[in-house]
Amino acid sequence: MSHRRAVILMIVVTLLWSMAGVVSRHLEGARSFEVTFWRSAFNALALAIALTVLRGPRLWSDLVRAPQPVWASGLCWAVMYTAFMVALTLTTVANVLVIMALGPLMTALLARLILAQRLPLRTWAAILLAGVGVVWMFARQLTEGVSLTGSVVALVVPLAASFNWTLLQAAGHRDMASTGEGAVAPDMLPAVLIGATLSAVATLPLAWPLQATSHDIGLLGFLGVFQLAVPCLLVVRLSRVLSGAEISLLGLLELVFGVALAWLGANEAPDRDTLVGGTLVVGALILNELLALPPRNQAAGRTSN
């Protein structure tokens, strides 16, 4: 796959990710945990079919014997799936997406605390600037007496994501250290299937009795397959072509697409303070990721080698 095609597909991935907010605003009877249950159940079903086709029947025997990091990662995915959809039922799409954009910076901070990785000055500056943006948003909600429940639930998503990425990185390093530099790190893709299954099983009792209409089930089935399963498989493939910095930078388009779709498709316009706070967060991320990209001539030299 060429680099240009990978970039285009990554933009498609962010567009698919961004559909959750606007679609959830057109549900009729499904609320809170039921929304999460149906989306996670359809996601698990789609991933089970896709991974069985890709890996064959051995997928299930490998899943049972999967090492602890895979199951721990699956738990993180389950928390992310659940908290994201619950947050969307409690606060605006813009609030949720801006808070989720903190994920890369929270991951960098956890890597510093847990893996003792040194952070460059640009990343510390980005963390500070993004923190100012989030405080700006929260301060407005506090002064106006707006409930912070939705924002706090949304904050769980990047927190779980940062633990997940740090866990994956630690597992990869530990595997290389114990078995040699040429060893292959554990296959973590089944963790996504584990997470979807755990999310569906955990939220079913909380969603009972189910009240979703056939219209709702159709929309949530669409989200489970095309907003989660398909882009998940795509981004794993694209990670072979694009660098981590490129994926993080292009992933910010989810915030832009998500807010725009909610505005155009559900008449949910972001307020001024959310726009200001979001601009600070996104600006910090863009600056950090752009500075992390290697010079063009250096990248071209690596490719030619």
C-alpha cells in the first residue's frame, strides 16, 4: 500500500469513527446502557466473523490461551466502549470528542510515570496547554451549574485508552527483552473482540428491560459494524504503513468530523467555551505531533533503504 493511499484510508477511518455522535441523536427508545449494549454486541459479532475469516478456527483456541496482556487490553477496550456511548447520552458530542482528544497526551504522561520514558519539552508544553483547554471547558460548566457527569464519564475514555496503549507498549518491550530482539510481540487484535464482548455482557443487565425500536437496533447495528469493527481492522492494517505520529495527527480529524456532523445532522452546535477549549487541546496536539514527524528528507532516506 502506498503512503498516499494509507493517508486517504486513515481519513476514511476517522470519518467512520466520527459518526457515533450524530447517529446516537436519532435514536428513538434506546437510552444509556442499552445504547452501549447494542453497539458493542454488533461490534463483537462483526469482529468475530471477520477475525474467523482472517485467522480461521484457530482464532478461538488462541483466544482461550491468550496471555494476560491481551485480556487486560480487552478490559481497557470494554471500558472505552462503554464510557464513550454513556457519555454521549449525558453531554454534547463536542464535549466528548474534545475530552477524548486528550488520549495521546495522557498516554505520553503514563509512559513517563510507568515506563520511565523521557518526555521532550514539546510534549510537556502540549500537556500543559491541553490541560488549560479542558479546565476552561469545565470552569464554564461549573459556573453555569451544568452537570459535569457526562464530562467525567467521557474522561474515562482517554484514561482507559492511555492505560491500554501503555500496556501494549510494555508487553511488547517485555516480550522483546525475554525472547530476543527478533521476537514477535503478542497479537493484540483479539483484545478488541474481547473488549466488545465484555462491554456487551456487562451492560446487558443494566440495559434491561430493552426498549430499543427496530429503527434504533438498525442504527446501533450500523455503528457496531461500520463505526467500530471496520475502522478497527483498517487502522491495524494502516499501522504497517503510517507512523504513530501520523496516525495520531490524522486521528484528530475525528473531532472535526464529529462536531461538524452533529452540528449539521442533529443541530447540536458547540458553545463558545467548548470551541475555545477544543482549539487549545487540538492546537497542542497538532503542534506536538508535527514536531514529532521526521524531516521529509530523513523519512525519504529511510524509505529508500
